[in-house]
Amino acid sequence: MSWSRDDRSSGPRGYHHGNLKEALLRAALELIAQKGPAGFTFAEAARWAGVSPAAPYRHFRDRYELLASVALRGFEHFAIVLEQAWDDGRPQPFAALDRLGKAYLEFARTEPAYYSAMFEAGIPLATSPELREAGERAFAILRGASERLCAQMPPQSRPWSRCIFGPCHTALPRCLVEETRHGAHCRCRLKSSLRRKCWSTCAASD
């Protein structure tokens, strides 16, 4: 699910439509877009939604649970985007994988608040089985696409890109997103170490 541009207009709004949970999720998404997942409090989300500080506790235990709900929706939408892009490898796996990679980056570009909630909020997945399962569903599409493509190639011809959907799939793509966003100005310190880790893991599995 993705909020429309009108839904994301700036400034707190009154709580009129009778769906408190949706109002709080919308507030959290807007605040994440403006301040990042760690940049607002539970009470601030309540104020943004136009409700009392106690109101969010009717639906969420704390701010982490609110963030987890936003991340869950993000992963659900992410999985749909990836599945549509991959399209079961049609008409040809290489072309489908190219679409898949572009869809990943486009999601990060057009849904930065969801992307931040999914990957930057530090939500303990062990405390949210539903979120963990949603993430695994999304990345299963990436892994499946990579495995299907690599299975058609001799080991010595397998491209480095297989690794971004391999053992480091939850961290390395974020580096690629940052590199795409910032180009030569990218300062992600994880890239070199993660790439070395991917290479060594992939080499050991061949």
C-alpha cells in the first residue's frame, strides 16, 4: 500500500475519519519521511494524527510496534512490486532480472519512508514474526530469481550480481541504493567489506 501525494501533505491533521489505526500509520509514515524512523516519539505521532497521547495504545504497544506495522506494509508492497517485475522470469531470465533490480531501486527512490522503516528502523524481527515472514517472502523472490539465473550458467561465468541476492541480501542492496542516490558522493562504509564477504561466500559454495 502506498499513500497518495495528497495523503502526504505536510502538517498535522485532525482525526476525522474514524479509523484510528490508519491515522497513526499515516502519521508515522509522514514523520519517517521528514525525520527518519528514529526522529519522532509515540506522542508526536499521536499529535500528528490529531489524537490524545494515550490514544495510540489502543492499537500499538509502543513506537516500535507502530514502526513494525509501517515496515510490514512496506514489505508487503515491496513483494508485490518485485513479483510483478520478475514475472516468473518471462520472457527471458536475464531481462527479468534486470527489471527486478530496477524495481528494487525504484521502490527505494519512490517509497523512502517505507524503505527507511523496513531497513533502517532497527526493529527486532524476533519480536515480530509477521514482519519477519513478510520480509522473507519479499527476499525469496530475489533469491529465487538469482538462483534460477545462476543455475543456467557455468560457475566461472556467474556474474557478481548474484551476490546481491545471496547471503548479504539484507544489507548489500542498501549500499547499492545509497550509491545510486549519491553517486560518487556515496560514503557507505559497508560496501567493500560486504562485497568481500559475498565473494568469499559465493566462491566457497561453487
